[in-house]
Amino acid sequence: MAEFDPPRSDVRIRDVEDSDVELFFEHQLDPEATRMAAFPSRARGPFIAHWAKIRADQTVLTQTIVADGHVAGNIASWDQSGDREIGYWIGRDHWGRGIATEALALFLGHVRSRPLHAHVAIHNAGSIRVLEKCGFQRLAAQETQPLAADGIEEVALILKA
């Protein structure tokens, strides 16, 4: 049986700093992380350009997740097709310790818009569990649907209140 660290009580979120983006880049290069997220990694130039665009958009709320004094990932909320979406990325070194759940709970205090929507690859049980612990519910009518042309299925979740 694998051992996991106990949930962290020192998780915090803060504004994204320039130096964080380099760590985010490294996180998204991990093949296991990209498989779980069902999202391909980007080369450095496009990745940096993407984050510059995100950070310049006043409608997007982005935060860096810090655990035990180290950058563990990022979390964001944005408008897409008339819905307010939420997503996060945790570096693999920080998986399995409750960091995502704690960070999402903190972030939900900053994002007052409801409903909030999330879409997760169906095979990413850990991320689905994080969202459900924070009050998101699966949309019954769209429980699974193709993510993209690659045919990977996703679960759609919503936080109503």
C-alpha cells in the first residue's frame, strides 16, 4: 500500500509572479500529468505567450498554489461560451496530499460567480474527487462527453451555490 503525506494545513494561494510561470511550464512537461489532464504540453514559447495572455486578461482570475513554502501549481477561473469555468494544475510532486482540495476551497472564496463549471478527463478520478469534495456535482445530462477530437471523455461538473 502506498504511503501518502497527511493533508497540508499550510496551503495558500497568491497572485502569480513572473518566476512562477517557469515552474508551471516545468509542471506541464510531465508526461503522467499531461496524460491525467488529457491536455498536451506546450513548447516554451507558446506556453509563455499563453500565460502572458491569461495574465493580461482582466476577466481571468489566476492564482499560484503554494504548499509548504513551494510553488505547487496554479488555479484559474475564466469565462468560456457564457459559463464561468474553473481549472487547476498541480505539479506531480505535490499529488496525493490534499493540496488541490485545500487550494480549490481557498480559491472558491475569491470567485463569487456561480454557477462554476469544471470539465475533467473521465480517467482523472483524483481531480473529480477534489471537485466533489468542494461541492461540485456531476451534470447528469452530460456526465460524459468527448473532450476533443482525440475522443477522450470528460465529466462535466457544476458548483451552483
